[in-house]
Amino acid sequence: MKKFVKRGLLPMLAILAALPMSGQGTLEDFNRAFDAPKRFGAKNVYYSNVRPSWLKGKPAFWYVRETPQGRKYVIVDAKSKKRTDLFNHAKLAGALSSKTGNRVSPDSLYLQHLWTSTNADTINFNYSGKMWQFAEKNGKLTEKGVIPTRPEQPHWMVVDEEKGNGPVMSPDGTKEAFIKNDNVYVRDKATGKETALSNDGTLGNYYSSWIYWSPDSKKVAVNKIRPAEKRYVYYVESSPSDQDQPKLHKQEYAKPGDELRFKMPCIFNVETGAALIPNTELFDSQYDIYGPEWNSDSEAIVFDYNERGHKTYRVLEMSATDGTVRPLVEETHDKYVNYPRVFKHKMNDGKRMIWASERDNWNHLYMYDRNTGTPTYQITKGDWVVRDVVRVDEEKGKIYFSANGVNKDEDPYNIHFYSINIDGTGMTDLTPEKGYHSATFSPEMDYLVDVVSSPTQAPVASLRSGVDGKELMQIEKADISKLIENGWKAPEVFAAPGRDGKTMMWGLIERPSNFDPNKKYPVIEYIYQGPGDQYVPKTFYSCHYWMKPIAELGFIVVMVDGMSTSFRGRDFENVCYKNLKDAGIPDHIAWLKAAAEKYPEIDIDNVGIYGCSAGGQESTNAVLLYPDFYKAAYSACGCHDNRMDKIWWNELWMGYPVDKSYEECSNVANAHLLKRPLMLVVGEIDDNVDPASTMQVANALIKANKPFELVVIPGAHHTMGEAYGDHKRYDFFVKHLMGVEPPAWDKITY
């Protein structure tokens, strides 16, 4: 008997160790996970989501109130601080019921594209496929016809060839300019006489149909374009809904290293026929040219030059007198100029320009002298980031803008709104409460509607003074009592040092609603990390879809912004340069280890990771390069090889020309390193990231004789996996992090 116990004890202990903790990964947990969006959805939050629409020329705005009884359209007078119904809901509901033949409730009016008259006594909106007008005074509802079908828009990857624009009228109305046989023509409106301004346009080097008249109607500016051969990707849609046979889709899709078109701004004198063709030395290595735009005196045009590889960005001015080109601004960096953040404002005096730059590590505003092309002074300054300029009000002498990182006693990503004098003095926080703010200003900038929230604080909307930010009226305070009744708990905002041991990384910790501090919980990291933005939510989410439902299975779910993300300064972001494989993961690991030191319920030896798109690339990368820490990965539609992905994303962060760093960052090249469970997911007609990126990783894994799972979603575009993928992801992590077999699908209540 004693011998039997010794032999049987270790296997029994191993079995017990593999079993999940009670209430983790069970059928009950799966049902709770799938039910989470319903229990914790936004419909359980009232008096939230205030989106004001200001009336033109009046200190008033309307918005939609989400009340326990239903939707209410209301209007607020900023001067009197009174709120009333925008219209008689019962009258409108009755009129719509009569006109449409359907019963319409006054509390469930969903009016699309609503806009009001200046006095707000008449509203126009779309409803039930038609356009309507409702006059409040007499209660008359008028049908304005069927909503016109919007023409199909080209895919966002399609580059406009600039050939489709029609004739462009001169400011004085006497002439029109147009393209004929790839050349620029003008037509006299009185006589109909046509005059060719160019004769060198060809099919392979043509003039754009985007033509710009000078304010004095004496000249036109137009780009001459030398096109490049385009790359296309092809997708097979296996199961189209309208036919039995598969469909082949073709899509324009430029990739890193591809040839790009060349644009050359030209100026034509309509009266003399003289043509000014510039020397291209200052813009000869183009990623793109933006513009041109005429100066108000008609003496020059201004255009932006974005250099291929993005290490130089210039604002250039071309003389309409002699065609010479000179720089007004030249921004350079040894890695990249973050051109999506470019902001410029030409001052009314024609002599100065406001320009945004990250030259001191932080995105700030500078005043430039246009005559010398040099900055005269820095308007904003400090270890914080200007996010967006709302308005430059030269009459008031003020700039209104948003920024993060100014307030050192709160989350550095929190956005506040400010005003500052154009000379750089008198900076005022117009949204002083702690939290993440969104603001909508009145047309005259006298008022703003401020909505503040955080992951742990439900939204509060206030009317504030546009002068000093003083609160004038609380508009709404969100009611989350129903969420609380349903068991909702806020995520935790957690900050800890990253890889350098000193720079704080900020993230979220989401626990299951039935959290028990005496249990150990496996960890799942949801990752979407990379330059160009920051991704951890800073506002209130009742149910963050990628975190809260999966936590209900019995996981602790986390998300963190590490180095190589944005809005913490250039040095913080530039870690990504030619190094997207870094993905901030060393910071994530340090942050997670700090969280585990503080919270014993975190099982730091049992961490999984998942994401989509860049997150798909990063989650696979995590298990390839950090297998000692990350034990399983689910990766959807990943841009696994930056040579295969879209040009604009990858050349900005990985540089041009394509070099060895692209291969070093490739999950295809590193696939042979796989030691952990991996599920690859892809939509078969993903029109964002070439599906071949995922299939090439699969091919490399097969060649390396590595086990993995591949899920292809028929008919899906860029996706985390849709409902099917959600379930596959839940099963995958329960199996590999909890060590148990998930419940049968037909037992789960969806």
C-alpha cells in the first residue's frame, strides 16, 4: 500500500496542478464572456455621449440625451444656461407615424444627418430612407425625397490620377481653365475662344486637372505629373453571396520601395501665355507634393515637399514672376519627420507663418518669418505635446489647441484644451479638471462644451467659458448605476517603469467581474502598439470589447503603451525606427512584472498575447523573440513582413530604401524560432494588410516543421476574426493558459 501511494502521488499532483482554478474557463465563464457586451454595453449608460452641434451665429447648441426613457433631442442656450427640447417629440413622432405608416415612438427617434435652421425652428433629417423637414411652429412635416445614393468611393489605397476634374472658373468669372489632350487650356466665357497654355503634356507626363487660379485671375498653377507603374494585389473571394463561383478582386496597393509618380508645379500667365517651369532641385526625391496654394497677392504659390524616406520636409514658395523656388520652412531629422503631424498657418499679413515641429523632442508651435525662412520665436514650449490646433484667431490674437503632458500630476496622455496668445504668453487651461477631455467650441470661441472622463470616471459634460475655462453649467453627468447592478467593475489604471527602470509606462488592468483576490489568474495582453498614436484607452469604456469579455473567462487582461508609441516625445517614439520588431515589448514585460510584484493574483509565468493588424505582427513577434515570457499568441491579419505591407506606414517608420532592417523585423524570417502555441487568423479578402503576409508566415512555419493553427475567415476583410474568431480565441487561451479543454460550442449561450 505504501509503495502504491508513492507511485500514484506524483501523477495525481500533476493532474491537480493542470486543473483550472474554480470558476475559470468553465461553461459558466464562457456564457458570462459572451454575455458581457450585453450586460456592460453602452446602452446601460445614460446621460453620456454628449456630442454638441453649435448653431451658426448663435450661442446655442443641440445634442441627443440618452435617458432611461429613451432618446431626447435638446437645445441649450449658452447665455441663459437653459435646456429645452429641440422640437416637440410627440408631434414629430405622430407625423412620422402618419407619413410612413409605421408606429414611431417619441422616445426612440433616430434621426440621421440632422441639421437645424439658424433659429432652430426647423429641422432637416433623414429617416427611413427619405429626407424630411419639420417646422416646429406649425408641426408640419414635409417629405423632401428619397435619400440619394452616394456614388461608390474609390478604395483608400487608390491614388487619384487627377484626371477627372472639369473646367475651373476664374475668380472674376470671365474664364475657365481645363485639361484637353493632357495639356492646359483656357476658355474665354464671353467669346468661347480656347487657348492652349501648354503643348508638352503627354500620356506619360500630363498636366493635372486640379487647376488653381490666382486671386487676380491672371495666372493658373497646375502640377505636371509623371506617373509610375502601379502595383496591384489580388484576392480570391471563395464564397460570394451573389454567385456560386469565386470572385477575383484586384486592388491598387503600393508597397515599400515601389516607384512613385513625380509632380512638378507650373505657373501659366493667362494673358501673355508665358510658362514658368521650376528647377526641381529642392523637391527632386519625392514621396509626394501637396498643393499648390496661391498667396493672396498672386505673386507666388506655396507647396509642400515630402521627401522619400521622410527625413526632410519643406514648405516651398515658387515665384510667379521668375519661377524661382525657395524654402519657407525646412524640417529635417536623422530618422524621420513625422509628416502626419504637420501643421502650418499663414498669417494674414503674408509675412509670417505658424509651424509645428518636434525639433526639441516635443511637438510645439513656432512663428516663422516667411522672408527669411527661419523661426523668430517659439510659441509653445515644455516637455509636453501639442496635439491639434483648433483655431488661430488673429483678431483675438489667440491660438486654441489641445495638448497632453502639461499637467504633471495625472496620466501624461490626458488631453486638455488651451488658449495662448500668439506671442507665446498667457497660456490658459480651458479644461482644468483631471481626466481626458474632448471639447467643441462655439463658432466665436466664446464657449466650449467640455466632456471629461477616464477609464475609471464616467463622462461629465460641462459648458465652459472660452476665455478662462470657468464652468458655467453642468450639462450632463453619466449614470452608470445599471452597469453597477450588472456587476460592472472599472479597469485599473496602472503605471510602472519600463525597460530603462525610470520612464513610466501607462496601461490598464482588467479583472473579471467575479474576481477573487485569493486566486491566481493567467494573463492575456491585448496589444496594438506602434508609432503614430497611443492606444491604451484614456476615456470611459463601459465594455472595451477586446478586454472585458475575455477577462470574464477567468483571465486578467492588460494593455500598455510602451516605447515606440507616440505623444511622449520623439526619443520615446523613435525606438521604432528601422526596429518595428521592438514593439515596446521590453517595456511591456517590465510593466507586467511590476504589476505582478504588487498583485499576487497575477500569474506572471502564464502570459498570453493577442492582437490584430500591427497587433497581429507584434503578438507573433512576441512569441518568436520572447518565448520565455509569452506562452501563447493569437495573431489576426498581421503585417508580418513590412516589405509586404502598405507603403505609407512602413516607409515612414522603417525608412527608404528597403534595407536589411526590413528582413530583421520580419516574422517570416524569424518563423523558425517558434516554440510556443500560435494561432494565425486572416480574412481572405483583407484589403488593408495583404493576406499573403499571414500565408507567408504559415509557409515559413511549415518549412521549419513548426506546429501552429491557421484560421481563414471566408469573405472577411481586415478582422480580428469576427464572431467565429472570438470563440476560437477564447478556446485557444483557455486551452493553452489554463490547461483545460473548453466547453462544447453547442452548450454555450451566445
